[in-house]
Amino acid sequence: MSASLALTHLVPLAKEVDENKVTPGVLGFIVFAVMAVAVWALMKSMNKHMQKVDFKEAPDKKGESGAAPADAESQRG
């Protein structure tokens, strides 16, 4: 019963739409839905690849960097 009540309220709104105007329609919805699913899949894939990345840096050797580490300078006094 509530579905028929909702339809009675929506039918006058549908009649107010100008038939000369361009609307996205079903094809627009399908294209938007496909793009949304594609973005979701890309984000999921990117998250999986970012989980595999190791951000730890190798410790620098004292002679190779050319500059003394900050801890060594502060200890000199």
C-alpha cells in the first residue's frame, strides 16, 4: 500500500519534467555505476600494493654521506 502511495506522489513530479530536455537516463546511470565500481577496484588494488611497500631506509655509513650525523655533532659539545 505504501508503494502505491509513493507512486501517486511521484507521478505528478514525472509529468513536470520537460520532454525536450536531455536527461541522463538509464545509460547515464549504468556508465556512472561502472565508473564507481572501477574506482573502487583501483583503490582496493592500490591499497594492496601500498601494503607491500617497505618504507624502512638502510642506515647510512659514516664515511659515505659526507656529513656527520646530527647525534655526533651534538655529542662534541
